[in-house]
Amino acid sequence: MDILPQKRAEVSGTVGLFQNRNIEKEQVFTPALIQKNIYRYNEICELMKEENNMHYNGPVVRPYTDANSIILEVTVGCTHNSCTFCNFYKDCSFQIASLQQIEEDLKEVNQYQKNATEVWASGGNPYALSTEKLAQLAKLIRKYLPKARISTYARVDDLLRKSVEDMKYLKKLGIEDLVIGIESGYDPALSHVNKGYSASDILEGCKRLEKAGVTYRVIYLGGIAGSGKGDEAAMATAKLLNQLHPYYMFMTTVAVMPDTKLYDEVQAGEFKEASELERIREFRTLLSSMNNEIVVDSRSVANMIPFVAEMPRDKDKIVQKLDDMIDRFSQGDEESLRARRSESILFKEEKLICIIMDQL
């Protein structure tokens, strides 16, 4: 099978070092540095809402890897908005920004960054829009930012509603990189958290992207299978991913948030959360079973083990480090990590609490 040309992330020669235009070359990601960038991002979002004329309604979110992109509101909310673990768009109905609003924002951007090369089309899943609407959006962006490449979020069912020809057409217009929250390749977990699609749907949708030559990143959400099922979920996900060619994977773990159905299930004893040790083992099983050429990034606020690794080059080193952690893991570690996760997710502390794996 021919492997599609992959967009390579700039990863240095040492695991855990990541090169980014906003960060000094080969800067190790410490908790303080990660938190500094998270606060800076939140601060920038608030300034964007308050101090310029661009439109931002509802939550504004994009991957931290896209921090240099222009945030352009295209939609608000998520078309599905029913995943049992998510409360992000709980009070936000799905809305589509008008072309007039988008053009006003592009005019604003053009005054200051007319040579911008990256645009993040903001919203829960703007790729849900029809091919016609997305084409109108892309042409409008190209009118004001002719050098810009467009990235955005997509759900798997968005992909299934578009043909390969649709995807090729949109790529030619600049929509050429997607971030997809597949969460897992384990059908029982996908069904339980009400993702709205199956592993076979993920395979079909992503294969269409590959046939169209569209690059894409995926999000893996550890722990959603529940206690005792992490290894099975990891193996199923590795089997799925080994048939695909995403160039980047955000590897995070579920945080059971208040105001979600999953939280209610935990409180009622209907869902048992995976322990911290089980989550580490799940990551270990997933990475050891993957054969992809891919960058794996676990620098999520919900993840207690942040690192960036280029696979398969760093595979053995990462797996060995995880094995070492598993071997020396204690009940005290379990309690400490669980407490730190809760504090970090609820943003009750000034510092992001996380564990940096020694020498990663």
C-alpha cells in the first residue's frame, strides 16, 4: 500500500522536545511553561473578544499546535452535542456565521496580517457545512488572505456526508487539514459515550480523506472504555489506526466533568472510571501496538504524562519509560495523580499539575 505524503511536525531529535515558532528551539515542556502558554491562550481569546471588531460567540477553541493561526469564526457549537463526556457546547446551539460576518472579520484581519498563512476555521465541527457553503467560505478567505491554508475540526459523520470529489474540491480551495475527534476505535466505548459513529465509520471517513489527499490529525481519548477495558480499547484503536495515515495524534484522557451524563453515571455507580495506572497501561498498549509514521502528542491538561514523540523512531523509548512508570507505580502515586487531575481540570491551582517523564 502506498503511504500518502505526510505533513511532518517539527520534532527535534530528543523525545519530549518540540519546536514551535512561539517557543525557543528545543525547549523542554515543563509544567510552568505549559501553563504559561495555556493562560496566554485564554488571555488572548478574551482580548480578541473585547478589544477588536471580530466576532466570537460561544466557546473559542483550537489545538494548541495551531497557536499561530488566525481564528475565524465560521460556526458556533457542535452539530452532535450529545457525547456523554462533553459539556463544552452544553449551552450553545449550533449556528452558522453569515458570509457578511465572515467577510467583515477577514477585512479586519487583512488590515494587520494580510500575509497570514494559517487560518483556523472556528467552531465545534465546521466541516459539517455543505460543500457549497465551505467552498464559499474558502473563496472568501482566499480573497483576503491568498496565502492562507485552512484547518478546522470535523466529526466522522461530516466526512461520510462528503464524497472524495467534494474533499478534493475543497482541498484545492485551501481546506486541506482537519482535526477529528475519533476518541477510540473500540465500538463498545464509542457507543457508550454516544459518539454517533462506529470504528468502521472512522475507517471509511478517513480513507476518503486519504484518497482526496487531505491531511488530518486525530484525537484519542483514553479511559472512555472504563475500568478494566483500557487494553482492549487500545488494541482496537491500534488496529484501526494501523490501517490509516493521520500525521498527528493528540493523545489525551477523559476527564469526568460535572454537568455531563458520564458524570451522572459515575455518581450513580453505573460507570467505573479507569484508574490512573490503567490509563498509563492503556497508553502503553496503544503505542506499543501502533505501526504508524505519526507524531504523538500527549500535552493535554487532562493528561498527567505529557510528551511529544515521533513514531516509530521513539516508540521503544516511550514504551520503556511507560514500563518503568508502571513497575514503580504505588497507591500513593494513584491518589496523587487523581487529585492533581481534578485540580488541573477545574483550574483551581495556579500551576498546571502534571508529571514530566524524566529525560523524555
